[in-house]
Amino acid sequence: MTQLLERLKQARVIDLAQTWFVGMPHWPTHPPFALAMTKEHGDYVLPGGVSAAAELITLGTHVGTHIDGLGHFSCNGLLYQGKSPREVGIDLVPPIVRRGVLLDVAGERELAEDESIDVPELQAAQRCAIEPGDVVLVRTGWGRRWSNARAFVNEQRQPGITLAAAQWLSGQGVFAVGADNVALERIPSPRMEVHVHLLVESGIHIIECLNLEGLAQAGVYEFAFVAAPLKIVGGDWGSGAGVWAAGVRGVATVGGAWPTGERRCDVVMLMLKEARPRSCGRWMRLGMRCAPERGRPE
């Protein structure tokens, strides 16, 4: 344990999650992120003048950096291996500690909105071998658009991987495939074939809306990947997406061995990202209107 902690102290941390803010990108059919103050400083004052503030947040489970559970997609009414929704709930996914691989397809550029990432493009971006159980992250360059929701969502037109590319990755036994775009696969995709192949046919998780700029800038292509999906229990089949996805946050460290041996170790950790308001008009109490000239609820 002491040796492990010492190695982690020497590691560099790279955050892989995008920030949450009111007005952030979201798939048009998914509920957007919203934030409201429920208690301000001074509402309840303790002895000595002590007070606290609190907020309420709401969002769809597929908004922001998140991992798709195996119940997110079905085909002909069936989930992965014909399992029930409860059997593939996101709360049953244990913390993920695996080898990660970055495929920086974009390099110095940003892929065009109609650009497909096929097997040759993935192979050309390889800097190390892909092994069974890996988490493979594909960079398109679109993560740099995150601060501009309209430019990022782009009327649901984005570059992404093809079905053949997804089959190539699944054929290598990967655990999960992630990307810095909104849907991993190229969209529009009327049949969402990549989602169906990975989630329903192969039992491979999908991670979307990643921030891969830090990894690319550091030239890190092989790393230890650590992720902690939220333990959300969504109830029965009809209760919807709460079971299927979880927001995540990313961190990477550089410097030890993976997990034994002499290679450099980069650790990527995913957890929740903090929310931040964009303007006074979005800091509001439920049912109250913000007074822009004062920046406080009326």
C-alpha cells in the first residue's frame, strides 16, 4: 500500500470530465441541466453568525460526461443477453479500474461534421496495442466546442465511429469505448447501429462527452483508467433513464507502473463534476424571478 501511495503521489492528474453549467450542451430529447438556489446565506443563522447555502440541480442522466449502462438501448424489445432492466442497472456496475488507451484520430485538427472514423483511422491513431478489458477513448477534437452548446450539438451532426469500427473494437474484447462527442458514433444515425452493437449485442459500455484535450496535449496514449459510475437505482422498466446512465468526472495521473512492470502509469478517474452558474438570471430560487440589477431573487 505504501508503494502504491508513493507512486500515486508522483503521478500527474488530468481531468477528463466536462464542466456542468446552465446552458451546457445536451441531446435535444434529454432534460437539460438546471440549477436553483434553495437556501441562501442568512436564511438560517446559527450562533456566532454562521450560515450555509444550498442548491438544487436537475438534469437528464445522459447529460454531461457520462457512461451508458447496458439498459440504455434495446433491440426488438431485448436488452443485452435478454436480461431484465434490473439485471443491467448502472448501480450494479462496480468501480472501473482498467487499462486505458487514447486513439487521437483528430491530432492537430477538428474532424468535419460529416467525417466517419473507420477501422483504418483507428489503426492509424494507435500508439500502443489494444488489449482485452481495455477502455478505449477516441478523440475527434469536438470536445473543444463544449463551452458553446449550439456549436457542440450542431443540430445533431457530428463525426464519430462507424459500425465497422465498433465491431473492430468489440472484436478485441474492450470493456468500454468513449469519445469527446455527444454520441460516439457519427450522427445522424437513424438506426444507432454503433449503440446497438456495443450495448445490446456486445455488452460494452459507452462513455460520451469526454474532455480528451488534456490527454492529447500531454501525449498520453496508455494509462490506468478509474471510473466510479453513480449508484442510481431507477426502479422498474417503465421508470426510465435513471437506471441507465451516470454522470462521471475524469482525472489522469502520470508516473508509476501499470499495474506491474516498468511502464509509465497514467491514471484516469471519473466522478461527478461540479456545477457552476453562468449568470445572475440563472441563480434563482424555485418559483422566484431573479432581479438582474441586484443579482438576487425578488
